[in-house]
Amino acid sequence: MITTLLPNHATSIYKEMQQVTEEKIAEFDIKKWLKQVFESCLEEEFMGVVGVNPYERGDQRQHQRNGFYERSLDTVYGWLEGLRVPRLREGGWEPSLFDKYGRRERALNRLIAECYWRGISTRDVEHILKSLSGITVSASTVSRLTSRWQSEVIRWHTRRLGDNYVYLFLDGVWIKNRSLGKTKRLVLVAYGIREDGKREIIDYQLSVTEKQAHWEKFLNYLRHRGFEGKKLKLIITDGCHGLWNAIDMVYPGVDHQSCLAHKVRNVLDKVKKADHDAVHKGLKKIFSDKITTEKQAKKLINRWKKKWKRKYPSAIKSWERDEERLYSYFKCPVKHHKAIRTTNHIERQFKEFRRRMKAQELIPNVHAADRMLYALTQIRNEKLENYPMDFTQ
């Protein structure tokens, strides 16, 4: 990892350390080996300054030794404690090795962080580092490094929120990774569009269920951090009744739009496959961009019901069960209708999330899953920053 920084006589020590395989790693104290390497480097650099070896006399001597002092150094393998650094009697000597290694380590950490934030698996990070720099860093080392970034994740989850969102999308997304166990993990997601048109994933929370209590806790946390909903015009969700009840408790009085895409899927589940296209075509026509008022939509939906009620009464009942929440978006500007009648925003974001989570070979715990979700959230939010919603009159 630091071959280019090593003097010749220390290289043999480093090469020996490089031969430690994953299987043998438990038999070696990596920090002990690194300490020997660094102290050898320091001694050789110091000899170049002093001019002679320890305890030697000669005309080549330029300075006097004054023992050692100890310092620590942060590495990808953790802190090295008690490094013995030679000291000049007159003082003033600073080893260049620390500065060089520090710069190299910072560059390495930035590279690992960038790969991790981009959702690249820890195993692929290992291969990337090897090909770009010749540095061999195991997947387990990458995982240890990423665990240090937990504080950044916590800061984001606890940051103060603005109260300038006009549209709020809420949905629960299931993800699965074999190392998290057989149970799927649910991610409660809040996605918002601000009054300036900017869109972002506001926050998310790992959960195990979509029951009202869990949604209510999540929404209350958003409200406590500053998102009081004073400018909210519409909340868009799927058909989860627990979520609806939670919204009524935390953001009462805000209009609620039930996701049309979810509802259409529910209806089609009760229709024979041979009639899917015909039933679906009728619904798509009702909620096309040409229909701009609730009155127009209801007129067409009544015709659709009349056509299919006798053949598919259960499909009609499914539609009517949530019908009062399916037309709320008509109260908003026409140019926003297409963007606010479904929760497709969240579905699209998490399609990539699922792929990335599945690609990870090892997600040892929920904290690691949280870091991965945070990384992917930042990437998505960066992209969304460039595509604001048009709020011009």
C-alpha cells in the first residue's frame, strides 16, 4: 500500500507483509508489521539528516540525536499507537513520511468513499483500487473504513428540515439482501417537491412493517425537525390504510391523493388476463393529460364502471373503495397533474436502490444498510437537483 514511500532496506519488511493472505491474516498482527515498516522508514530518513548511524562517530555527522518521541498514525487498519520517531537535539525536524503517507491515505479514503457512495460493491472497490493504483485493500478493510462515515449519516438523518414543501410523496419500499437475513427490510420513504420546484428524497427510515404506529413515528420525526406542512397542498401515497391514518394524525387537513398506478394494478388483479388490455385502456383514457377536471374524470369513470360492473364486480368495488382519494390532484395546477397522481417518483428511485443492495456481497447489519441507502440517496438527490419541477405561472 505504501511501497513508493519505503526506503530500500524497509521494502523487504513490506513485501513480507504483502504476502499475508486472507486466510493467514488472523495469525499476523497487521498493526505490528506496519509499525515496524514505518519505524524503519523513519530511521532511514533520519539517518540522511544526521549523516551517520546511531552511536557512530565521524566527520559526516551533521546533527545530534536526542532520543525518540512517540506519536500515533491513522491508517486503513486502524490507529498505530506508540510509533517511535527519532528526534534532533536542536529540534525542528519533521519526517516527510507522515505528510506523504497522510496525503496518500486521504486520497485513498476519498477514492474508497466515492466508490462506496456511488453504490459500488465492496468487492468491486477492491478491484478498482488494485487496477488504478496497485493498492491491495480487502473488502473487509473497505467495510471498516465505511463504518467511520456513520456520523455523516446520522447528521443527515437529524438535520433541520425546511417547511417549504408543497407536495409530499410517501411510500414503503421492500429491499432484501441475503446477509441481512431471510426477513425483508422495509424502507419508509418521504420524497418532496418544494415551492421552488426542487425535488429531493427528504428522508427514509428502516422498518419492518407499514403499520400506522411506524408511519406516525416517522412523520412526527419529520415534523419535529421543522417540516410542519404549512405549505403542503397534497400528500401522495399508495393504498396503505395505516399510512392514511398516520397522515390524518400528523398532517390533518392536507388533501390526500391515492396513487393511481397502485389502484390500477389492484383493479387489474381482479380481471382476467384476456381483458387486461381493454380494462386498462379505459382507465388510461380517463386519467390522460387531456382530462383536466374532476368532473370530466368522474363522467368517464361512470361509463367505465357501467361497462365492466356485471363481468367484474370485485374490480369495481376495489376502485370505489378508495375513490374519494383518487381525484384530489385535480385541485392542483394542470401542469403538475402528471407528476402528482402517482408515487412513481419513489418507485423509480428505489428500483436502482434494490439493484445496488442486491449487488452488495456483504451488508453485515442495519447500520451498514443505512449507510448504503444514504449513499444512494445523495447520488439521487444530486441528479434531482438538476431537474426541478416547473412552478412558473
